[in-house]
Amino acid sequence: MSDAQQILAAQGATAAKWTWPRPWPVGPRNSDVAWAIAFLTPYIAVLVAFVVYPIAFALWLGRAPEAYGQLFNNPRYLLTVVNTLLLVGIGVNVTLFLAFLLSGFFMIPGRWIKGMLVIYMLPWALPALPANLSLHWMLIGYGGFVNSALEVLFGIDGPIWFDSYGLAMGANILAYMWKWMPFWTLVFMAGRMAISQDVYDAAAVDGATGLQRFTFVTFPLLANLYLIATLLFTLWTVGDFTTTYFVSSGAPALMTEVMATYSFRMTFDYGRVDLGLAAALSMLPVLLPLAILMIRRLQATEVQL
């Protein structure tokens, strides 16, 4: 056989071995991809329809610079910003600090402490609407439960809670703390349970007191959890609507409104959709850095205590 015939024979053998690829999605690997796409498609559609589109539409409606100029020149908007900062600054920090301390108390063995824990969790277990409405009617005035109890027990007349800015704002903050403190107590209890008892035993052998174990063992090990809880709780609190709307309803004279209720009233009560969306979007410079910081913190620590 000549060299040319050998080359032709080799090419023919190669061509005989060549098989065209099977059409997609035949085969186990392509079948998995098809199933993955089939399962992901409804979630992507819901995400686009109910998250991406509303946010994009809100950004488009609130794009006018004139609305922000009117908003920032409104004294009521500035008071709303102050109220939101008070709710965040006091409500978040005091709630988490007390929840952190109470988580240690509820870790003490004892049936009566476990029973108290069940009762303590009830405010968080209740739906927000009836809980806040109940607090509103308890403080409504002379006919409210609090003032009636003060008159019966001590023979004194209680204040008109929602006629004073300080009392009404304080009622909103206390109601918010009362609602969310049990949840964060439970979170910190879970964090404490993740700490090995050997660490506490070693500290006790070294002569550390209870306060020293709390200062140099418990808090450093839970510091990352405390920071993430602070960031997450701040994000929730900035957008909180139900507490202010149903406890004080903005009284007196809408002076205790927060950003969420202010945006709602401007949009639906006054028909100023542009100002309502501008008020809501004006918080993005605060919310976006907090969200990015929380995500980076979670990634850096791999969700460990």
C-alpha cells in the first residue's frame, strides 16, 4: 500500500470514529441543567415581578430633583428624620443590650425560669397589629387601662399620653422594644449555647469571676453576632411602619411620625406620590451601606460566632 493510500485509510478510520453530538438535553448532565432551569424560572419570575420591577418603577417615579428640594425644605420632614433616628438609636441599642443581658438570665437552669421565658416570648409571638392596637388603647387617655390603674391604685390622674410629643414618642419606642426584645433574646441565647462549656470551665479554673467571664469570654465570642444583629435590626427599624402607625398614629399633630409613616401619608392621604417616594428613597444612602457592611461581615466571618 502506498503512502497516499495509507493516509486515506487513516482519515477514513478517523471519520468512522467521529459521531455527531447528541441534541440537547439528552444525557444525565443536560437533564440536570434542564430541571434546574425549570425550577429556577418561577422564582426568577416572582423576583422580577415583585422585587425588581417595583423597585425600578419606584426609582423611576422618584427621579425628579424638584421633589427632593420640596422634601428637604419641609420642616415636618426634618422632624420625621429626627424621630426615625430616635427610634433607631434608642430602640435598637437599648433593645439589643437588654436582650443580651436577659439571654444570660434565661440560661440559668430552673423550671420557673423556663416558665418565665415562655411568658416573656408572648409579645414576639403575637401578631404586630393586635399587639400595637392593644397598647394604643391602654394609653388612649382617661379611659385607658394605664390611667385607670393609676387612679385605682394610687389615686392619681395619669397624663394624656398622646397629647405630648415626649410621651407619645416614648410610647412608640417602648412598644417597639417590647415587641422585639424577646426575639433578640432568643437569638443571643442560641449564640450562648454555641459556646463550649470547656471555655467557661477553663476561665473558672483560672479564677475568673462571673463578671470577668462575661467581659472576657462571653462578649468577645458573641461580638460578631452582636454586630450583625445590630446591623440587621437597624435595617428593620428604619423601615418600621406598624409601631408608629398603630400606637401613636403620629400624635400629637403628626409630630411623632417616622419615615415609613410619613411616606405612606404623603402618598395616600395627600396624593403626593412624588414626595412619598422621595421620602422613602431618601433613606437609601443610609440603608445601602448598612446592607453592604452586613453582607461583607457575614462573608468575612463565614457566619461563625
